[in-house]
Amino acid sequence: MALSEIQFAPAPLQQLPHASGFPYPVSVSVIPYDSLDVEYQFNQLRSKWHAEYGSSSSARVIISAPSYRRMVFMGKRILPLIFRDLDQSPEPDYWFAALKEITNADPVSQSDRGNMRAMAKAWVKWAKTNGYTW
Amino acid sequence: MATRGSWQLHEFPHLTYGNNANHKITSRKTKRYNCIAWAGDDIERPWWPQIDGWYWPSGISEQEDIPAFIQAFRLLGYAVCADGSLEDGFEKVALFAEPDGTPTHAARQLRNGKWTSKLGPNEDIQHDDVRDVRGQLYGDVCCYMRRAITPLSLHQRISRFFRCIRVLCKESYWTIRAFVKGVPRKNVFS
């Protein structure tokens, strides 16, 4: 069949994902620019946060640090990044106050309070139950 | 152990380094416990009142002040005492606070008269004088407490033995995991 015999029919407008005006259905690899941006911001703030609390032992100082507050303000977008840290890091960061603040959930049992590994496990389980992936 | 810890020099202006070092590092850095837990001989969880993710004994004040911290150490058998001098048959802790009375740190006296401190999420150190870690970050000592040293019971000895075994297993696990995955091993010390 010659190329000239092939008839290209414009796709119905409703089949196009964003009515972009492109006449044919297209397959596009979407780069999750927003996710990359969030991860970049998160990592920047996290490094800054570590510098801000330094050698302080005070939990109040640690969770009141400006960069920690900014991470909390980023809201649910940072949850997968936190859950990844809890799941994969041998020593997760002090995320538990932020998690409770962002999600308003509290999956940690009273007996596990303070035990970082047990709390991390509880939160990872909660995340999986609630459909988060990382 | 390294001679220089993970802390910033300006945080502890009274620590000295090199040939005149008044401290030595005695652990890797870890977030698993903090100075209050370390002073109370607990290496399983960080202690602090009111904050989610930190342990605080139930039944005592949740206020972030020195009386609440004194109560917490009373639970461990300590009582307020006059000073931090070495007394035969007693071990001591020193509580640090900012000038406004906000608690910041705790150090524990060792049997050789020196002191041990966990510096936030960083390493534990042994320092010659209790006030070697004073400064803008930790303020200064505001209270000393002491308790009688009792020989470890059989149960405590067995617990410590298994705790050592557990730490060794965990260390090995994370080392092997890092080796298999080909990533740098993160510091773990529990």
C-alpha cells in the first residue's frame, strides 16, 4: 500500500487528553516535573533543617526549625518522600511529628512511642494501607 | 574512633582538640536516642516531653521544664544532690538548661569521674569536666542528681548480653545490605 493511500482521520476531539489541537492521539512520556521539583525542594530543606538544629537534643528545637516547618507546609506532596526514608533508611529522620501534623493520623501504638524503628514500621504500614507508593 | 565529631566547632566552644583534647568520641552518630535517654541509660528511644515521636515516661509532668526532667530522673532512682563531685557508691547526672530554665541537655558521670554526653543526633563523647559542653547551645548545668550504684542483677546482665548480640546483628545486617546494594553504608549505632 502506498503512503498516499493511507487515510489519516483526525481523532475526535473528546479522545484527546487536553484538547491540545494536535490532530492525532499521541503517546507522550510525561516527565513528572512537579515530583522532581518537590523532591529537590525537600532535599534542600532537609539539609538546611539538619544544619539548623545541629547538635541540639531538644525535640522542640528540632521540630520548630524553620526548614522543618516549611517541609510540613509542603503538605501531602512530601509524604512519599518521607515514607521512602522511613522504609529504606537504616536510621530515619525525625519525621513523626510532621507525619501526624500532615495526615492527622496516629498509627503508632502507645508502647512503641519513641522507638524509631517500630514507629517507622507502623507508619510504612499505614502508608501502604492508604495507597501511598514511593 | 575519629578525633573530630560531626558537630560544629562553635556549638561547643569549651571542647578542646588535638593533644590537649578534653574529650573523646565513644560512639557513632545516631538519632536512635538523645542525651536525656543516654543519661538515663536508655539507648532504644529519644526522650523529650510533649513531642510526637519522642518517648516520655507516663505519669509525670509533660511540661518542658526542669521540674519535669527531675521527675523523669526520679523515676530512674535519682535524687537531687549538691554537686557533680565523684562520690563513692553513687552515679550522677547533670541537667543543663538555658538561662530561662528551658532544659537542653543531660550528662552522666562515669565511674572514673569523667562525664558522658550524647550530643544531639551526633556522637556520644566522654569529657573530662561536666561543663565542657556548656555554651550557647546547651546553656549550663542547673541541677545535679545522684543514685546509688547497685550491682547488676542476673536479669540485667542477661538483658545487656542480648542487647549486645542484637546490636551486632543489626550492624552486620546494614553492612551486608549496603554491600549487596552497592551503596555507602549509613551510620547505625544502637
